[in-house]
Amino acid sequence: MLRIPDPAERENLTTFVARAVRLDPAAVIRLRRRGDRYVSAWAATGFEALAVRTVVAELGVDDVTAGGDVLLSGLQGPTTNDRIDLGFSMDSAWRTALPPVSGFVHIDDVPARTLVELAERGAELAAEHGSGHGPPVSLLDQAVLTVSGGSDRVEVPMRVVFALTAMGFIPHAGERAQARHISSTEIVRVRATRTWLRLDARYGSVARRRGPALLAQ
């Protein structure tokens, strides 16, 4: 069982799960307890990048994976004592490793508007050169931004930018995250470990392994 006493936190998680299910109707959501007061919800985005949002909540177990559609139905429906039934465990459906909780180094901050502009240009290119299978892999794997800090230099591929904007993690005015709607002071924080890249925006984070594809864990 999942318990979210605060309606605002419940709405936050509902928005996250709804976006994940919109990207993939068969999405599963991995819930992990984080300390005594928080629960992190993880979802695969379809861009070989993971999305996460953390809310104030209580989880009956340390780690469990639930069907996205079941969780969304529970979040949107009536609850008993703020408790949400997660349905049957879908642990076997989760097939990717999660990044470490700690060890990330802050590389630099990037204007959110810059990332949205990159996503807009990428979407235009995908429309021109994509197929029924989606954007070309060469576009997704292209490094569209290089961020340096201290002795570290991090390349951000288009697929991570797409994942960040597709999950709606950057606040904006209007229905679409168009660059002109983004505040010039809004930033996205770039963090990294030796093996992981993470972008932290106001409403959530996306992470991707630096190098080999994600491995099951």
C-alpha cells in the first residue's frame, strides 16, 4: 500500500504517472522508499533515460514496482485513509538499473530555455527524418550540449533532453513547453558520477548511464 496524506503531493505523483503512461501505456512505476518521509517514483521514458519524481509519502515496503495504469487509477480514484492500492507486484517487469542515491557531483547549471530550444529543434529534425519507429537513433544519440565544471566534462545527448521535456519537468506557460514561455531565470542542474548523468529540473529529474546501455538490477 502507498499512503499520501497531502493532496498536493498526491497530485504531483498523479501528474508524473500520467505522463509516463502517456509515453507508454504499458509503463510500470518503480516506487522506492527514501528515508522516513519520502518515496521516489521511477519510470522508463522510452528514450533510454529514466525519470524520477520524489513526493512526501509512506510506502509499506522498501521497493516495489506497480503497473502505471493501476497506480494512476488508484491515485485518481477515492482512497481509504489516504491509502492507494498498488495492485499486483510488477517487479519482474522492471529491467533497468537505477542510478546511485549519492555520489553525484554538481557540474553546472543550464538555462531551462536552452534545453527547451534544443528539444524544439530536435522535434523538427525528427519530423523531417524520422519514421514510424520514431526519431532516428543518430539524432537521439547526438550530443547537443557539453557542460564543464572543475575537471569534469559532460556531454548531454538529445534523448536525455527529449526525456526531460516529455515528462514536463520544466515549468512553463501554456500547454506546450515552448522556449519563449520559459523564464530566463529558470535553470536545470547538471550532475554526474563517473557512470551516470542526471538533469535536475524543478518538477523532476532524468538520468542516463554514461556509456553502456542500462543493465537490469
